[in-house]
Amino acid sequence: MTADTRVLSTAQHVGSRALDWLDAGRRNGFGRLPDNTVVDLADPNDAYKPLGELALAASLVLRDGVAGPGDTRTARGLLDFAWDQVRAGDLLYERQLRHLTTTDPLETYAHFARADYRHAAMEELLDSLGRLRAVHAVEAEPNRRLAVANARRIVGLADRPDWAALAAATWLGATPEPWAVDWMTAYRITHTVFHLTDWGARPDGLPEPVHAYVRDWLPVWLDVWLEIGQWDLAAELLAVDACIGEPATGRQGWEALATAQHADGLLPRDSEPVDADPAHAFRDHQHTAVVGVVAATITLSRALGGTPVAT
Amino acid sequence: MPFAGTPLRDEYAAAVERMARRTLDALQGAGGTASLTEPDELLASLPTDPDGSVPGPVLAAARVLGPDLFAPQLFNSSSPLNPLNPLNPFRESTRVPLDGSAARLLAEARRVFPPPAADSWDGSPTGPPPPADDANLVIAWQDWAASALLAHTPYGGQAAPPPAAVPRPGPRPGSPPGPHDWQAWSVRMAQLSVLALPGLDGPVHELARAHTLDLARGTARSMLRRDLRTAARLARWLAWARADGRPLRLEVWPVLERIRLTGDGSARTLLELAIADRLLNGPPEPGRARTPR
């Protein structure tokens, strides 16, 4: 793969600083679950979705092995922290036990399992649930079905999903008019690519018409969302570019993110003012930091030859 | 006649809009309205000053629309002179006979509003042009197109030689490598949409043939940025490339349809759409929607 070394150096710098910012937040006590968290989490998005995203970023740093020793140590520390927060998997297990068709425990667990943080009872439970017709009958958006299929693949469960059919049912699978994309659809697109390629580990995971379609239009989508300062979505699009093999965009995206990044490493989600309260700022912008780490990690990993994954 | 207090710019813009409407009507064969295929009908349909001369705003409008004034003649399928008509005996000829009031009007407009002095950048490849020269280059190519079509009429002299340079995609000298520059290039090509007419061909057309993906990206970008006139002009280039036999990565008709339904509704934009439609689909058939499906 041809690599623009300036892009790689910018990506590495942005990602490393975002990782440090996440770690500084953790050390300041941000991102912890409330002490009274019980299994019936009213709003998993608030309670532990961010922890799962933290685990995603840290586990990819460890999986791809392209970070320096300092960033690797930081990623390990963040995973330990997040694993401790979910009580070494017990919290995910108990939630999955009670809500058999809920997918967030599985999806969160997959990020830990990727880095070999395992919970035997959880895996036995997931394996069992996979044999229920009810679990597969849940009505979900096609890109969400891909999220579940990829999570089960990462955990190593025995299912053999029909990837082609799952891909064909998504927005991307239809290769629609590229100018009809809106902000929410763009996020669905990025996640379809993440799950089909297992976050860049399988660049061939996109079926060919979709692969060509993404290469054709990704530069357009990146351009328009950079223009209006949607840094979070732009970072997701840069991650997509790294997931599909030879990059389709140039320096524009990474240089814009580097310019938008604050001195302390905070990567703002958009061009709105950042809340002066550090706790609020952490809550508002932690997702963008995670995306920045993910995008930088996959960008470096693909440029350096990629990470083979067991099939 | 201008209303008291009407700013000159508004008056000129209104004149452009009126002339675009007449050209559009002629192109679409709207029954009974001015047909540019009939000599002098356009002039007869326009206001004149008391001394019989064509008012300044009308000439300015002709200057703005330039080559598009010939669109009705170039696309008129019943005319054996239509270069797209397979029955046209001149099809393989570079000479497209044109005549009538459009030519007279355009020639007069070019006399009253001459092209910018040729002392601007000559496209010399020895150094990077300053950005302003990109704009001069656009004007130079628009002029070339007007003169190339006029040269087929009794009102034009020798066709002007094409400008020495073309707006090029790709990085500017000194800028980083990478697929960055389709954005600026596609905007330039949109400004050159009057070149996307049958009967015209040259280095700019060669670029359009070679960079249909960049044109398509520019179209999608303009749609997403709600810059629908730029989108219409780029869709016209895509339609031209399609008529030239190039495969496209973007379906053009949904773009035309979307702009028709949500655009500014101006005659200038509708004229771009109508020309794109004719390039894609040929003359309208009875019962067919105006925008292709």
C-alpha cells in the first residue's frame, strides 16, 4: 500500500493525543459508572455505552500493535479500568441473562473479548442464545444486524451468518444516490463498513460494488462534513477510508482534525463551543476521542500492512 | 425599460433571466413562443430602444448566455443540421451551419462588450498562475466557445484559437499530492458548462472525458451543499460525457429531477437542466415527462 507519510504522522499524533486525553479523563474520575449501577440499566447509552466505546478504542490499539510502548501501556490501562467498571464482565453477563434479546451486553463484551478479557459464563450464555430463533427474529436495522453478527464473530461464537445478505440489506448495499446521504445515514454507512470489515481487519469484507461505491463517494462526504466542522463524523469517515484498503481521501481530513484538536488533546465533536466544565466536556467529546483513536489506529495499521485475523 | 430606482444589477439579472426563458422555450418548442431557429424572431421578440438599437441589458444578457443561445438550433431534432441527428449529412463535419437572430445578437453583444484584453495570463506552463487567472481562463474558454459557434454564421469571423491552457484537476504546483483538487476543478468546469454543447470539442472536453468521476463527485458535493445551479451545470457535463459514450458512476436523471423539483426555478437553471436532458435523451417524445426517467 502506498502511504503518505505526512498523513500517517498527522494521524498518529492526533490519535495519540486523543488517547492521552481519554486517559487523563479517567484519572480525573470521569466516565465511571455510578456506584449504584444495577442490571436493569434504564439507559444503557448513558451508563455503559461509553465504557464499551473506550474498550473498543483501547482494544484496537492492542489488536493492531502499531502504537508505541507508551500508547500501548495507556490502552492496557484503559481496558483494565473499563473491565473493572463492568465488574470483570459480571455486569454484562447479568444484563444479558435477564434480557435475552438485548444486544448491548454482547456488543460491549466483544470489545473486551477482542483483547482477551473473557467471561466464561457470558460466552456459554451467548452461545446458547444464538440457537434461539427469537434472538435472530428481533427486528433491527440492517446495520445493527451487522453489529451483532460482527460481535459474535469477534467473540468466536459458532454462527455462520450470511454476510452477503446482511450487507445487501443495508443502505450501502443498495448503493443509493450519493447526494441523498444525510447526517444520520452517514453514521449508518460508517458502521456498516466497520462491521463488515471488522474495524479494518478485513478490508475485503465489503462486497465489490459497495467497495467501489464507498471509494467513489467517500471523498465527497468527507469534504462536505469537514466544511461544516462535523469533526466526529469526519473522523468516522477517515476510519472508513482506512478500513477499505487503499485510501480514497488525501491529507485534507487528518489535517483538519489536527487543527481542530485542542492543546490538551480534546477532539471536539463539532464546531460548537466546548463546555468549560471538564466533566461536561469529557461527556460531550469522549466519543470523538474514541473515534479519533480508532481512525488513527486503523490508518496506521493498514498502511503498515494490516493485521491478520484468525478466521 | 428600467423602473425608476431599479439597481442596474437587478435590471441586468432580469434581462438574463428573460433571455434564458426565451431560449428555454425555443429549446423545448413551447408552442407559439420565440423560436431561435427562425431568423430574427428572437430579435423581433425583444424590446428595442427608440432608435431601434438593442438595449444594453439585452446585449449583456446575450453575452452572459453566450453559446447557449444556439442550444435550440443545435438540439432541434427536426433540423438536418443538428449534429446529434444521425440523418445530419454534416454530422461528421466540424462546421455546424448556424444562422439567425441568435448569431446576430451574440455578435452584436460581443462587439459592445468585447472579451477581456488578451494580456491576461496566456497559460504559460512556466509558472503557477495566481488564482485570479483561473477566473480569466474560464472567461477565455467561454469566449472561445462563443467565437467557435459564431464562426459558422455570417456574423462571425475566423474562430478564435483556443486558449493555451485548461483548468486542470489535480494538485496545484507546490501543494501536497493526493486526490484533493477535484473540488476546485469541478467548480471551474461548472463555470464552463456552456462548452457542453454538440458541435464543440477541444481540450476542455478532453478533460471532461478523462475525469468523469471528478465531475460526478463535484455534482454530488454541490447537491449536498445545496448549490443546485453548480450541480445542474456539472450534471450537464456528465450528460455530455454520457452522450459522448463515456460510462458514468453517477446516474444523471435523478440529479436533474431533484434540481427541477427543489431548485431555484430560475430559467437559467432550467435551461441547464433542459440542455442536460436533451444530451441524455434526445428530443422529447409525446407523453414523456420533461425530466428523463
